[in-house]
Amino acid sequence: MQFTATLNALSDEAEQTIELPPGWSQGRAFFGGFGAAIAYQHGFNGVETGQAIRAMTVSFVGPLAVGPVVLKRRILRQGKNVTQVSVDIEQQGQVGLSALLTFGRSRDSVVRVTDTPASPVPSREQGADMPRSDLVPEFARHYEYRLNVGAMPFSNQPEREFGGWMRYAEEDQPIDIGLFLGLVDAWPPAVLPHLKHPAPASSLTWTIEFPEPLPSHRTTRSWWQYVAYIDYAADGYGHTHANIWDEDGNLVAISRQTITVFG
């Protein structure tokens, strides 16, 4: 329950110090999805009710480590319909994560395009668990996966699609944006199946958009569908986009990442 407890401990102070808990390492760094969730929650705590998160862009500036960090929130503009917020997470005087959050109120519009891509994910029964080995990051033990789109990481399979089903292994809470961010970023970068041997890879930037509020009847123990697609990858960088659906195939988020890969 560390994830929920950490988010719930955040106050509405514009600047505060918290502890990043152990057990969530991603190589030599703290798990980026957890860091993004903390940044979101800190930003959300400074926004008036009635405006829902529409988009969030995260730059993973440098590795964060377990221990104290300073959260700094700045309201860039607070309007009647839209509020823009920046959040930095600093450690030892250096920015490790910087986020821009956009909140917006629903309003009437003649523009309505709601056809969304259907999920191509096969049933969970056709998926494989992520292997439990030294190659799997520490944070991944907090999640359950069923990989049935694309191939396993480091399997030398040059496919462009990658994904399957996901949920939290232990957290049992109503889903919210913070918990959802941790869930989406739990998937390995989509370029890893292209590699023959293990090599470091991580997100450099991440933008996630929410066309609709998350379904209120879903929880962290609900299954969610995720498929990432490699748009382009060369010169040590990959550019991907992903769609995330709930268990019934309703599109709930659109994710875009720039990835660094050292292999």
C-alpha cells in the first residue's frame, strides 16, 4: 500500500518535503511512474475542484533516489475553464522530474468526434506473465501483467506493437489518476523486444492525455489493456504512442513517450 499511502500523505502546501519509499527501484533510479504520480497529486492539490486533468507532460530530467525530495508547485495560470500547473521534484538541489499539468472544465461544443480505436488485445488467458528474474526491475513486483501483444523484452523480435493486460498486485483502491499513472508506466519500453541482450532503457519524456474521466467503478484490481506502437526508433532514441482501455474496451487514455535506449 506504499503507493496509496504516499499520495495520501501529500498536503496542499505549494512546497513540501516527502520521502520516496524503498522497494520501487527502476535500475539505479526511483520508478518514474511513481514519481509522475506524486507530481500529479501535488499539482492536483493546488487546483480548484470542477476542472479535470486533460493532459500531463513529464520530463524525467535525472534519476531520483529513495529518500527525501522537495516538491514545488507553481500555478502558471488559473482560468475559469483551464488551469495550467507546473511541478518540480528536486533532490539535493537538482531537478529530477519536471511536469506540466493541464486541467480543464467540460463545456458545450458543437465539435464531437468520439469514435476511438478498438482494442486489439487478445483475452488474458492467452497472455504470459512477465518473468520474475534479476532482469525485471524491483518496482515490477507490484504489478501483474499478461503480455499477449508483441514479444518479451530482449527476445530479438523486431515487432512494432507491444502490450497486453495490467493491474496492481496488492493495492486495492478505487482507481484515480495518480494510481493510474503508476499503472501505465509499469510497462517496459516498447523497444526492448528488439534487443538480443539486456540493456538499459528509460523514458525521457512522457505525455498522457485523458479524453474522459476514468470510470469510477474501476479499481486498482481491475484489469486494464495497454498497447504501445513504435512510431520511429534510431540513434539511441525511440518514439512511441500507446492507447489504454478498460476491461470492456473503452478508451481511457492516450500516452506518448520519447525513450532512450543503450543497446
